[in-house]
Amino acid sequence: MQKHYIVGTAGHIDHGKTTLSKALTGKDTDRLKEEKERNISIELGFAPFLLPNGDQVSLIDVPGHEKFIRHMVAGVGGIDLVLLVIAADEGIMPQTKEHMQIIELLGIEHGVIVLTKKDLIDDEFLQLVVEEVKETIEDTILKDAPIICVSSTTNEGIEELKQMIQNQLQLIPERTYTGFFRMPIDRVFTLKGIGTVVTGTVYSGNVEVGQELEILPSNHKVRVRSLQVHSESVDQAFAGQRVAINLTGIEIEDLKRGDSVVTPKQWEPSERVDIQLHILKDIDFSIKQNTEVKFHVGTSEVLGTLLLYDRKEALPGDTVYCQIKLEEPIISSRKERFIIRRPSPAATIGGGMIIEPNAEKHKYRQETVELLKQKSKGTLEDLLLHQFLTLPQIFLSLTDLSNLFVLPDTEILVGVNKLIQNHKVSPFNQSSVPFYASSDRLAELENKITSFLEGYHTTYSIRKGQAKSELIKQFLPKIKPKMAQEILQYWQDKTLLKVKDDYISLFTFSPHLPEELRKKAELLEKKLIQQEFNPDTWDDLTKEFGINDKEKNELFSFLINQGRIYKLTDKMVIHAQSFDKLKKLVTDFLMKEKQITIQQAKDLLNVSRKYLVPLLELLDQEKVTVLRQGQNYRELRSLN
């Protein structure tokens, strides 16, 4: 399968970048009339060429003039490898150094140093220039980059350069097609008979003809009419390719460089971005709180204000964790590289990595810096675990995590499964929408609930437990009912909790009476048994045995739940033994006579009407008997 790479040129004005690009690709990357007339590159130029192994390279010819440095930032931001172009007859120049700084700040680790115009000097002078270059790059990110001398006019060394580019690209991990689609726009134009076209480098995901997309931050809905990769029509394009997209549903005046074409509903524009910022060591000024800067990320260039959290001033060479508050919303990704420049007088200040593309407003304190440091480190699993450990909500679904990281569920699941395998995350996947929790935070929550219920059972040993709704409200706030049910079932399966009759208790807990009340209850039950079908009222019974108002209500619920008493009326109960005797008397009678009237029941039980009706209704309620509709007799329910 053919691989696709982005290679960019960088270097001082008039050091031969465009001529080199033409020698490599056979195409002139200067497109604009002004560029032709002035013999400099103003806009980014693009052209493809094939490596010896057949892989395709999209070559970006980046402007070198200092006024066009912002275009250079936009071009370099998406590349895999850089060609640092230095004219052999001039050597290292001011823009050479600035471009090297930007390469370093953007974290582009792979490159080739190309000395052009070798045909203009002799070998002795060329060797001096090579030594100068080696000395200049020895402490930079390109210190291990190979150096090659070429002539773009005679083509000497061009084929060797292609082989060298291929060798360096093979050291780079293959770009994946993961993530939701995002392409920062670097050009917008119209073609007769075709319509609106945007171009850019695909930063993540893939795109297909006919796909619905969104333009951010303007929120325009668009559709892909056609796609081209280097003038060839394709049905699909992938991350790492230079792509031209013919869009429907939008006019050219509604688009601009710096906008992004993205998968709908997956990206969120933001005016606050948390960053790790490295300040260049050779600038001659410090960065103070609320310094105004130009922020370059992707193809965006936006004014913003730097907010320092643990200091009032940052010095040259410092690396700081801070936030930039932007005047316009942008689209960016975690770990994406950026550059900041001073608006006036124009100068590159520094650059670094985005930690949080949709940042919140933070407090000015050291703890904020420590939080940003933590978030800046690690793999996707590390970042996922950090979210599990620090977000207010403990339980997170794949959708929650997908929205946080702007990554598809399938990619999030790979990271989550690794955390599950390492026992860092616990899954809840019994429902159609799985969700997850940090194992440590889950254990912490379980300890809190266990401690709470231990105290509750000590205070209310008579009760079945805490009301389920109250416990959910206290320990699982803002949780959807189905999620709460699955969490409780998980704890029940784990023999941690017992859920019964809308009450929750510790799994090993059984309601019981305190010793003093247990003795009173035994006397009360003994008297109830003696009174059989003619009991005193509950108030009279409890008063007789010195049971106070609070205790009598607790005791009533306890004995009912234990099945030791049955409620006759709001004021009267009978003991379970009495009910068993009642049931046997009436059942034996009905087995023989088939029916029993009110009068027959009165004679059988020898009670007044005050007790008779509640007793018979209790038998109906407990499904022993059934009252015939419109008749004055009852039958055994089992005969129906």
C-alpha cells in the first residue's frame, strides 16, 4: 500500500527553496502573479513527487521572507519531515535561525539539511559552510539530521536527496487514520463549473465523497461534492494527505484561512486553551502576566492574552504551564503544537504543546500548574485515567470520554480496555450503554457508603436499611436511573449491599432490636398472643410496656417487616401466631362447608363485629379467602 507523507521546506529568503521544490517535483510551486514578479514565495506552495520506493510525498514550499512567517508556521504545522534549506554561497542567515527555532518549537524531529547552490562555490568553501551548519545545529532538534549538498539548476544530488528523504521517513511511525476528521483550511477559492474549494492537510480521520461535514468556528453545514489529492480525483482521503475538497452548501465569502473542516458535532471551538509553553532562550525580553501575543496553531492566527498561574513574569528559556485567552474561537487538539509571536515588533517568542483545547477558567495557584503538568504527560491511557481520577463525575460512558478527547468510541475503548486489564478501571457493561469508573475512586465510594450504612444500622438497627432513593441522592447524584440500578446490582453481586423493598443495607446486616427494646417487645408479643382475636390498640399495648412514641413506630415497622404481626386497622394488630390460628379455623370450616357467612364467622371466632370485619378482610388481603361480589359469604380463594 502506498504511503503518504508531508515534507516541508524551511529557510531564509532566496536560499533556493522554490527552485529545490521544482527540482524534486518538476512543478513550480509559486502560484501567485506577485510571487512570480517578486521572485519570492508569499503563500504556501504544494506539489507531489514519488520516492524511489513508490511512496508519495506532498512537498510544501514555505515562504522564507520574515513578513510571511505566519504562512511558514501554517505550513510546517502538519508535516512529517522538514528540509532545512541553506544556500551554500551565504550560509546561516537570520531567517534560517528563526525557522530552526520554529521547527524546534513545533517538535518536528525528523529532517534533512539541504545545502543548495553548490555549483556556485568551490569545494573548500563548501566544506567550511558544512562545518558551520554542523556547529549551528549541534544543540538543536535537528542535531542528528543528515546534510546533503545539491544544485537545483544542474540536478546534482537531487536523486540522492530523494533517497535520503525516503530513509528518514522510514524512521517515522506510520501516521494512523484515527480520530474524527479535521482539516485546517489554508486556501479558499472557486473554480468555474465546480464551485467552492478548500485545501489543507488532513490532521486526523478520513473523509469521503458525499460526507456531511461542518465548518468551524462558523458552524456552517456542508457536504463533500468531490475530492482531489494532487489533482487526482479520489473517493476518500486520509490523515497525512494534502487534499482539495469541493464543498456544497457554502459560499466562498463564508470561508477563510484558519477555519477547520470537521466531522459534525464532535469538535468544540474554544477561546481558552491550556498550554505548555517553552520561551526561546535568546529573546531579549521577559513575558509578563497578560502579555498580548499572536497564537499560531494549524492554519489559525489569533490574538490572545497569556495567563501565568504560578508567576508574574516568565524569563527567556523558561518552560511554563499556562493558559492563553483568545479573542476568537479556534479548533485544536490535545498535544498539538503551536507557536506564539509578539505582535509588535514582530518576533517569535516561543511555542509548545496544547494540553487542553477546551479549557476552563482556572485559579492562579501552584495547584493549577501541577494539574496541567499531569495532563501534559503520557499516553491516551494515562490521559483517560487522569480524567477518571479528576472529573467531578465518577462514572463515565464512552460518549462522555469521546466528547472529552474528540476521538471515536472505538479508539477510546482500546484505551479503556487496557486500563481494565491493568485493574485501573472497572466496567459496568450489563446495559446497552456501558460505562466505567476508576477502580480507586469506586473503592473510595464503596468505603464511604459502607461507613455510612454501618453508622445508619447502629442508629436504626430496627429498620431494613436506608431508603434507596435517599442513598442514590446522597452518593450517586445526577446518575441516570438505569445507571444507578446497574451500579447497585454490581454491589449486590459483589455481596457488598443488599437491595430489598426499596431499601438498601449492608449485605450482612439483618434488622434487630436493641436489648432493652427487645425485652419490651417480647412482653408485648406475649400479651398479643394471649389476646388472640381481641387485641388492645397498638397505642395501649406500647404504653403498657413503656415504649415511647419514637420506639413504637420503629417497633411497628420492624415487627411488620419481620412478619411477626399483621395490621388489622390503623390502630390494631394481631400476632402472627393468632393469624395462623385464624387461617386454620376458617380454612378447616370452608374445606367442609365451602362457604362462610358473616354470622357463621362470628360464631366460629367468638368475636364482636369490631374485630370480625377486620379479621375477615385480613384473610381476603392475604389471599386466603375471597368475598363473593354482591353476596354475604366467602369462599377459599384456591377454589376459584
